[in-house]
Amino acid sequence: MKYVLAGSSGFLGKALARDLAADNHQVVRLVRGEPSLPSEVRWDPAQGQLDLAALEGADVLVNLAGANIGRPWTPTYRKLIRESRVSTTATLAAAAAQLDRPPVFITQSGIGGYGKDCGDRELTEESELGEGFLSDVVRLWEGAAAPAREAGSRVASLRTGVVLDRSAPAFQLLSLPFRLGLGGRLGSGKQYFPIVSLTDWLRAVRHVAEHDELSGPVNVTLPNPVTNQEFTQALATALHRPALIPVPSFVLTTVLGEFAWELIGSKKAIPAKLLATGFSFTHPTPAAALAAALHADTSRLDPR
């Protein structure tokens, strides 16, 4: 199959490009600078510019572009978070709508769209989006794909939890306190904390691309939701470190502002669509997902 990737320079983009190329899929990378390889094509999503020739014959378009949310959300940075997702999706959707054979269009999205704190309520793809900055971003982000959908593309939005891998920036930040012996639960620890292994995220992208019955939002999280306390204990066990120093919610909200709710807000997400279409998780538990994330890095993290 021919895949066209936007956001291929990020952690998930690099991993997906490697994974697809390993199975001999054709991978075209959209880049904002001058192309350095034959497989790269320049584009300018801020200006809505993309050469349609790059998309000819594409079976799947994947948009993973977007500014990192794990830093303070100043007014200027909020605008960047929003526009970096919406402009890329809109540019790809407009281009896809002009093709004679509309490709499958897969966009990354966020589990944070369900709201800041959803308590014990189960969140399937049928659940409504909530309130807050990220919920508003997700509405615009997913909505920007409308031109492709209206032109006949099958459009799916991956509402993904925290992807666990030793190279993932988010996981590196979460695991750092444990490496230093300072780890502990975040807030009460009772909040549901959606996670997924990199392996299963990669497999989910392929699954969505290859199953015509999948469209709209698709939750990509462990099949059995876990709390932050359960994740914390599993991470401490995997790293052979204690988990004795909890971080109070007020500290997180003071330091991180609204972003703190991505850590202390509860989101009991269920990957209902994946499960209904026969997807089986390689790493269905926190322990399995963490073992996969750390398998090549354990000696460095644990000197014993």
C-alpha cells in the first residue's frame, strides 16, 4: 500500500514510517523544509499548499502533525497547538477531496477531547466530547477532515492515550522521577489513566487502514482501563524503584496549569471499535505494555 505521512519527523511518525517500510509499504513523507530524499515531498500546511501529484495513488493518508502539548499553554502556545493540528488536517482533507480515488484518511486525535475529568464514566467512541481547551481543539481538529469525508474518503480519528515506549517524550517525563527514586502517584491516583504500547498503537493504525468498517473516532487505549495508582505501581515494579512520593493535584495545577488535567483528570476510555472489529492487543495490561517499552532500556534505568 502507499502511505502518505504528515508529521513523520515526530516520535510516532518516525516509528510508523519504520514499521510500514519494514513490511515493504511505500511511504511518502511530507516535510516543511527542502526534501533530502526521493521519498520526501515539500508542503506548507500554514498556506494550504500541497502538490496533488504527491498524493496520486495513495491508499492511506496519515496526519500525525501537531505541536507538543506537554509545555505551558500560554495564549500564544494555545494558538500554535490548535493551528498546527487544524491547518495540517484541513490541507490534507482539501487535497484528498480533489483526488479521483479518495484515500483512507487517518488523523491523530486526543483522548483529552472527552473532557478534563470524566470520573468513572466509561468513554466509548459514542461518548460526547467535553469542555475545555483540548476538547475544543479536538472538535476543530476532527472537524477539519470534513472535506475529505464529503468527497468519499473513509475518515478515522485516533483518540490515543499516552503511548508507552522508551523513546516517547511523554513516557520519558513520566518515568524520570522513578529513575531518580522519587516516583509516586499523581493526585489521588484514583483517576483512570489511558495508556497503550507503541506496538499496539502501530498495529491499530494498520488495523484502521485495512478495515473498511472503521470510521469516525477510534479510541486507542488498553482494553481494560487502569488507574494512575495502578500504572504507578506497575511502572515502579518494572523499574525496580519505589513509588512513595505522591505529587498533590494542587502542585500539578500550579506548575502545569490546565495541562495538569491530562494527568489528574479521569478518562476511563474503552477501545470499543477496535475490539468490535477483532483487534487483539499484544500488550493488554500495564505490566505488559511497560515491559515492551523498557525491554531495550532496562539495564540503563536499573544499574543492578
